[in-house]
Amino acid sequence: MRKLRIIGAACTAAALAATGMAFAQSDGVDHAKADAEFAKFRAEMEDSNPAELFEMKGEELWKAKRGPKNVSLAESCDMGLGIGKLDGAYVKMPRYFADADKVMDAERRIVWCMTEKQGFSFDEIAKRPFASGNYTPDITSLVTFVAGHSRNMKFAVPIKDPKVKEAWEIGKEIAAYRAGPYDFSCNTCHGSDGKRIRMQNLPNLAKPEGAIKGVFGWPGYRMTGGVMLTSQWRMNDCFRQQRFPEPKYASDTVTYLLTYMTATANGQLYKGPGIKR
Amino acid sequence: MADPMKIRAQMKGDVCEIRVLMSHPMETGQRKDADGKTVPAHFIQNLTVALNGKTVVSGQTAGSVSRNPVFGFKVKGAKAGDKVAVSWVDNKGDKRTDETTVA
């Protein structure tokens, strides 16, 4: 009888999944076991993550004198801990930068350094900011390199800073903002426990243990297509999947969302650039 | 020129474990681009691993290997401090050799 009920629940689950909607788990699947299996797979892959290739490329770019002003980022770019200081910088971002008078995530900060210090054109960078096929933008390798310097450190976004706190609050609002043809918000799928789409468990970004799942694997190497992608890309793609207008590259909106997610994950371990299926 | 490889060689007991990450598009020659034109094949064809100058692995690969591939080898008779050199040649004649020391 008990078994039958479980099968019944699984059928309902399948029917709901077919409509493409996220729903609560009541499907008789052992999710803890499935998660453990996936963690094993991830650990195996992390051992030889091609993201390291992009870290190497990023290091080269970071140290090279480039751009119309012919300076290197290593000698000009402050990622929050002082010029050239990278250890632990990534896990302490987004943060407020007085020189730009903005809260910035790592990618946005590097873009700012590239335009302000090296003299690159923002419009040129923003033309094709994300990797596809054999193309990887320099900015992606640079972010991966910087993120690699925070491997095995804990997230510590300076949320006590009123400017960061404000960004966090706005990010929370954006996550709850329902709009678009499907009348979706981020929270529709990522705002409560136990949701999933098909077999993909969805983290609850409002809680620390969910938020860490949203941020810890980025930037990440996606095996499908073999491309290196950043959290800026991830946010952009969320908007696209929601059928929202896509945000401008390196804009406030994306930084606010990343502030909301990353600061909510504060105190938890960042393992470095990740690997995705 | 091709981007550098990332090589790790580590003694695990009396066996040396070598892991190599390569940066290569590994195009099969079967794919078509957005305009419907075939993307020309471009993949690593020959692969060699040398220990202190002596070839210990020699192999051929083809288009079925993924982009930015990872290879792993286990070699007996190596010791810490030995030089490991990995080389590849692709079907366009492009080549690359990188070295590391066994840890």
C-alpha cells in the first residue's frame, strides 16, 4: 500500500514536471543520495578542471601591459584590498569602491579597471562579453584568474557597509519582482525550499545554504560546449530564461542581485572556479 | 601559437600519476556553423609523454575527444625530480610541448 502511494506521488510529479513548473518534492526519490552522487561526480571533475587553463590565460592578461594607456592591471587595478592584491579579494566582493562611487562585483570591477586604467572602450568590451564556441573574452579569463586567488576561502562580503547593504536590499527586491510574459520572479523558483525543474534541484536563495549553491561554482567551466562562463553571464541568462529584457552588461541590476546572493552566502566556503555539466 | 598546457605529475606510492589539461578546440569536422558551412576539422592527432627524455606514452587521438581535453597517465619507475614533457601535434601541424617536474 505504502509503495503504491509512492508510485502515485511519482506519477503526479512526472505530470507536473511535464508542464515545466517547479514544485515541491514529494516524489519518493532519495534526494540526499542523489545529491551525494552528484557531489562525487563534481569532486572527480574538479580534480582536473579546464577552468585552470583560463586562470593561466587570465594571469598572462593581468600582468601584461595592455590597452591604449599601456599599463597592466597588476600595477593599476585595486580589487578592494589594494593595488595588485588579489588573495581573498573575490570572496569579499561585491563591495563599495569610492573611486567609482559604485558597488561592484569582481567582473564589473575588472571592466572598470580596463576602461579607466587601461583605456579600453566599454562599448567594445560589452559587444561580446560572454564566451561562446571557441571564443572566450579576455574579461572571462581575468575573472577566473582573480577568483582562483580566493580558492578555499570563506565568503565575506562587507555587508555592514551601508552602500553594500543598500545594494543587498535592492537585489532582494529585484529577486522578488514578478514580470514578463510568464509573470515570473527569481523567487518563483528560487525563493522557497524543495523546488525543482525536471531533475534539477533548485536552491532557495533566501537562505545561506541555498545562496551558497547559487554562487560557489562561478565562474564555471561548462562541459556542454566547453565554455568558461562567469556569474555575470549566469545572471544575464536567468533574465533571458524568464523572458525578461536582458540587463545591460556590468550594470547595477546584476551587481545588486549578486550582492544579494553572495552576501547571503557569507561565512561559507568558496572552492574556486567551478565545473558545470 | 597554441595556449600552454597545465601538467601535474605526482608520486603516489611507486607510481607516478600524470594529469594533463590541454587547451584545444578539438573540432570534429562534422559540425556546421550558423551559415550552414562545415566547420573544418581541427584536433590533436599525436600525443607523447616523455620521462627524462625517454618516451613512455605515445598515442593517437581523433575528433571524438572533447574540447580542452584532460588526460591522465600512470607511469612506473619514475621518482620525484624527474622531468615530464608532454607534446601534441594537431591535424593542422600546430604543436606544443610543455614540461614539469615530478613532485
